[in-house]
Amino acid sequence: MPPLPNELDVKDKIKQIVEENDDAINIAIKLCLYCMKMQIFLDGNKRASVIFANHYLISHGAGSLVIPENEVPEFKRLLVKYYEDDEINVIASFMKEHCWKTI
């Protein structure tokens, strides 16, 4: 269970992620995972984090993130691993390959 997030720290981290020189999908995934891990929302952190990331993606014309039902067990396993060791690359690759939908 993470400590209660500090509003200023959260805003600074989100600003830092958004200002990175990277593709919209990579930024959206980082936003999503950061918000999930820090539990910045009062309830439904995984759902709210995906909605937040999708807002970013859609505003940049870069598709959306959808975690397919058949991928949920693997996503949860990778998410727990990310929570425990802070290594983002494996889950980010998984999300980019299995959860990113473009039109």
C-alpha cells in the first residue's frame, strides 16, 4: 500500500512525464502506470488511470489503451511485478503490444 500521494509531487511527476520527448503511446503508458502505482484517485485507480491515459492518447490522435479480457491475468501479474520492483519496461512493452488500439 503506497503512502498517500502529495498533490504537488503528483502534479510535478505528471508534468515531467508529459514533457518527455517521446511518442504519445509511451507517455500515455507511463502516465497510466504511474497513476495506478501511486493510487492518486479515491477509487477505481486502474480504471481511472486508463481513462486518464486515454484522454492523453486521444488528444494526440494516437488511439487508446484497452486491456483485453483475455489479457487481464497477465496484465495483473506484470502490474504486481512493476509495483514490487519499479521496472516499467516489461509491462510497458506488454501494454504497447497487447493493449494499444489504433484506428
